[in-house]
Amino acid sequence: MTIPDQGQTIYGKQVSELIGENVKVYADGTVTGTFPHVDGYSKFSSKKAEQSGNFFPFTLTKSGDTMTFIKNGTANKRNIAWESDNVFRITAPTDTFEVLVDGESVVKFNFRSATLKAE
């Protein structure tokens, strides 16, 4: 897993709009850095309530056929088509995420040490 370049666009937003240059992911899954509040991220979700907040873009380096996303212990997207560039919406610093590729855990994230900017 890598963090995309600041100039890259994912779902219609530049990475620099979604995260600060200081964002890092450590081996244990701890994410640090600044996450600005974003409004109107309509290509992230068709649901208006999910188009604002803090977002975390990442690129999977492990390829496969399907992915499952687990947020706070619950699989909210199961066996969706694999794609390298992805974005998670962080709703609280206590959020945890896990990504499975073809049923195998490839990365976990926690945001306890991140700075989530409010509206």
C-alpha cells in the first residue's frame, strides 16, 4: 500500500485536497498527519451525507480479483471488483479499517494519531 502523490486525482479530487503532505502510514497501521475537511465529494458517493468529511486516499500494491472493506469490525463492502486506487471516509479518530484482497488481509489502518480537521 502506498499513499498517492499530492498531484494525483482520485474520484475527481486531487490528493492534495484530501490529505496534507505530512500524512504517513506506519507498519502497525497507524496513520498520522492532517486531514482537511472536504465538502462536495460527489464522485466518492451518491449519498449527500457521505460527500463531506475527512477522506483517506490510498493505493493498493497487492493486486487481485476482489476486495472487502471492513470498517470498525464490520464488512461494509464485500467482494467488490479490485482496483488499485481507493478512498475511505473517516468519521471519527477511533475508526479502524481493514482491506482484504481475495479474502486475505493486506492492510489495516487506524487514525488515533491523525489530525481530522472539522468543518
